[in-house]
Amino acid sequence: MSRTTVPASVDREDDGAAPAEGLSHGLKQRHLSMIALGGVIGAGLFVGSGAGIAAAGPSIVIAYSLSGILVMLVMRMLGEMSAANPASGSFSVHAERAFGSWAGFTSGWAFWFLLCVAVGLEGIGAAKIMTGWFPGSPEWAWVALFMVVFCATNLAAVKNFGEFEFWFAALKVGAIVLFLGIGVLAITGLLPGTDAPGTANLTGDGGFFPHGSEGLIVGLLASVFAYGGLETVTIAAAESEHPVQGVAKAVRTAMWRIALFYIGSMAVIVTLVPWDDPAVVEKGPYVATLDHLGIPGAGQIMNVVVLVALLSAMNANIYGASRMAGSLVARGQGPKALGRTSGGIPRPAVLASSVFGFGCVLLSYWRPDDIFVWLLNTIGAIILVVWFFIAASQLVLRRRTEREAPEKLVVRMWAFPFLTWVALAGMAVVFVLMAREEDTRTQLYWTGGLTLLLAAVGLVRQKAARSRTS
């Protein structure tokens, strides 16, 4: 039995079959650890968190703490299932094992769609930075260059992807650790040329909750989506040297570190800089903080870090999309041509994912006011749908694994099933909050429509497959 297949004793129709076979196992533990850390540290944290701070003020710390708890619960559940059954399809395979092929089809293709659109968005963001450094150069040329580079990286051996992500993640993690170190020195008054700010920025300008509960809700929604990206490590684990031990260790060590980076960063920023400083949104909270402290060249330093974050995300998303597509096809849920592997790489799936991502970039130029906006709205809440499938699957599979193979529970969800139900309730609350806010309501509707469409197609396919075998 390969390390990425489901045990033969498990019924294929019930569990969703085996994930993609023929993949290599070239990722090392250090790759997995840094993918787990770096996968979630992107431009959403370095730049996008500014909008959350502007809405919630100092209470953004509470927003990130609440969403961080939810993410830690989701990752613990996903870690439990992935350590028990490592698979390149990750949560899609687990959903299929728990509820049938329709669930794997729905969650898998929704996630693939999300990653491909995200590749395009990250390419556009990286190109904007490059055109700032090289005025007059066309954005599309930079996007094309990045797409070619990372498509080529993912077409080569998986260890190349691992090395790229290792060093990309190391730079991002190093930047945040340095930022936190400088911030703590400034807060304590030990940074030369600065005075300790005390609690002035936390309690002034409207207090800790300047916009009340509504501001906290907006900040909470922004923080939830900033945490997306952790799922990639469980996809990559299937191609590691020791899948079970690798994913277990990566999940255990990543959760608290990411919480420290996110929540710690927000606490440092709102303590040092007035939350309503326009620079927090215009320049990004990290640049605004370093400028406020008089750190020379802060803007360009952070531009480099943001560029690395965007390129890292492009690389990881092409990888994740190709492995998810390959796994789905191997389970009979997509075009067979995408499922072929050579040299341990699902090259057709890599090419298809890259082409779709580049197509999203072209749509941003050709139809920015309708089709591209529709794409953005459609992916708005997909990560929440994925998390819901993870929690619901763990609720079913934990009991099944305890009955059939308890020795596989290398990682265990805390306080099961109580905290699993708490996580599901938390997701339900976020869905309700999205429906209340005008800016996120449209995203919820479009994502809901896509999810229902995929579920309907998946159910029809499942019924047809059972009819053929009966």
C-alpha cells in the first residue's frame, strides 16, 4: 500500500477512493514545517489587515484572537484526519470518506477554483509592485513572467517547490519576528529615539471599541479570511518522506506560532500607532508602524517582503490546485487527462491550474467591471465552506477510526466532540455575520450558489456511479 492511498479494506464507494497515485515523496520535514508557517503569512496579513484595523480599532486584537481560535480548531481536526490517512486530496478525500463522493467533489473543486483565482490575484499584486520599481513596464508582462517561473517550478521535482517555499517562508517569518522584536522594544521604551507609548493608542480616539460591535464584526470577518492557506501543508504532507509524522509535527508546531505572529503583530501595531492613522490603510499597517518609529527605508523593505509573500502564495497555490485536481481525477471526479503523472508530478494538472490562473488575470484587464468582479465574489467565502466540510468530516471519521483503527489517531482533536461542535457553531456565526454585512453578503450568495451547483453535480455523478455498479 502506498503512503497516499486508502487502505484496501475500506469500501471504495463509501470512502471516496484513493487519492492520486504516482506522486513522489521529495518533501522533507523542514519543508513541511515552513510550508505550514509560510502558507498563511501572505499579503492579507502584511497589507490587507489595515482595513480590519480601520474598522475595529484596537479591538482588532480580539477579532484576530477569536478567528485564530477557530482556525486552530480547524487545523487540529484536519491534522487528525491527515495523519490518520495522508492524501494529496486532503480534506476532499476526508469529506468523501465521511459523506460520499459528492462531498469530495464539492469541496475539492470549490477549493481548486479558489486557488486558481487567487493565483491570478497574487500575480496582479506582485506585478503592481514591480511596475512601481520599473515605471513604464507593462503589468501583464510581469504576471506572465511570474506564471512561467512558478509553472516551471511546479513542473519540476516536488523538492524544488519545497525549496522555494522553504526560503520564501523563512524570509516572511524572519520579517515578522524582526518586526515583533522592534515593536516590543518600542513599547517598552528600549528602542533608541522612542518613548514608551503606554496605553494612549489603545484607549484614546474612541476607546478600545471605537466603532462598537459593528466594527468588531467587520474586523472579525477580515481576520477570518486572512488565515486562509494553512490547508496546503496537509496536501503537501502526502508527498513528504514520512507523511504521518510530518503532518503531525507540522500542525502541532504551526498553530501556536501563527497565532503568535498574527495576534502579536496586531497588538504591536495598535499599541504603537493610532488606529485611525490614514497610513495604516494607505501604506499597510507594518509600513505605517515602521515609518512611525522612524525606521529608514521601511516602505521599500516591506515592499520586498510583500512581493515575496505574493510570489510564495502563487507558488503554493499552483501546487495546491494541481494536487487537488490530480487527486479528484484519480478518484474519477474530473477529466482523465488531468490525472496523468510523470516523474512523480501531475504535469497536466499543473498546466491546467496555471492556465486558469492566467486567464483570471486577462479577465481583470478585459472585463474588470463584471466577470472579474463576479470571480472575486464567488471565491469570497469558499474557505469557510472548506472549513465546514473539515469539521463535519472529522465528526464522522473520528468515531469510525476509533472503531476500526484507533492506532491511526496519532493526532487527536482536543475535547472531542465538544470542540468540534464549537467550531461548527463558530462557522455558522461567521456565515450569519456575512449575511448581515452588505459588503460580504454578495460574496456569501455567489459562493453559496457555486457550492450548491457543485453539490448538485456531485450528487448526480454519485447516483449515476451507483446505478452503473448496481
